[in-house]
Amino acid sequence: MKLISIIQARTSSKRLENKVLKRINEKPVIEYVYESALNSKLFDDIIIATSNKKSDHAIAEWCKEKNIKCFRGSLNDVSSRFYKICKNQKFDYFMRVCADSPLLDFKILKKKIKFIKNFDLFTNCLDKTFPKGQSIEIISKKVFMKNVKNFKKRHKEHITSFFYENHKKFSIKNFVSREDLSQINLSIDTIKDFHKIKKILNQLKNKHFNYSYKKYISLY
């Protein structure tokens, strides 16, 4: 089974513009996300999926500087970005990752990775019990490509929403936390969130991928 990570990123966030390129200790937020994915050693490849708009040139330039694979496509039709990557790359499953989640704990997956191939979608988002910013969504390339033609406008930005809305038609494994932590936010939506995440990363001295999401919560 070949598994890749696709990190979706843009600078035109309505609540906090340019948040994925905001710097914490000289590194943009997106770099923390990429480093976590890379250090997890779970993925055969990692691709940044951004838009072809001028506003996202800086993301593409950062990828070029860091020698990171980058795909550029539609700004609003995120599903078309993923579809074109699926069409042009050889793999079996992909994990959708948001570039505003620098504390995403990939260790959540370690003991579960062997079960992924048994499902169309492997997730902790159908019934949310993990903190925001700890979303695990791994999708079968075959199932995604077969169904993307059925996406309505509302599904094209949030590409897994179609599968959740039609969950009875698919083989979906939703795993949960032992306690409901869904009220905690470990992602960046606002400037207040950014400063909280910055404080946590400063305490960890940038070695974010060595710790679990429970450690981040203790420092929140």
C-alpha cells in the first residue's frame, strides 16, 4: 500500500490572511506541518497543494526554496487539485492535511496504519472527539476519483464532506479519543490562535514532532 500526504494551503484565509506563512521562530507555519509529516515516516511522498492565484505565489516559492513538491490548481475548487494529483501520481491512499495545523500529531496513526487498507475512508472526523487541528482523514484514491464527479459545490472546498454526508454508502472507519476533547483548538483560525500556538512551540523549542497532542494540551 502506497500512502502519500497532500497538504492543502492558501494565503487568502478570511479570518487570518496569510496565516500559513506567518513565522514562528523564523519558520512559516506550513513548515511545521511539513516537518511533522516528514518526520512521521508514514508517507511515501508529501505534496503541497495550493492555488494558481498570484496570492499563493509565495507558497510555491517557499516550496521551490525547500525543494518540496508543489501542485497548483483552482483556488476554490480544492477537489480539482486533489483529482489532478491523483490522476498524475501513483499511490493507493492519500491523507488530507491542512496547512494551518502545525501541531498535528501523526503518532495518532502509528498503531492504526495497518488497518487503513480495509476502508474507503479512515478518519477521526465523522464523530469528532479529538481537538481541532488533530484531524486524520485518509482516503482511497480509487474511491475518491470514482465519486468526485458527484460532488456538489459545497463539497469542492471540503473534499471529505461528500463522504460524510453519504457515509452509509461507503466503508468508513471513524476512531475516537477516550475522552471528548473536541472543544479544544490546536489549529490556527485567528490571530489569538496563532499566539497560543506560538507560545506552545516556543516552550517545545521547535521539536514539535517529538510530542503528542496531549502534551500540547497541557501547555495550551
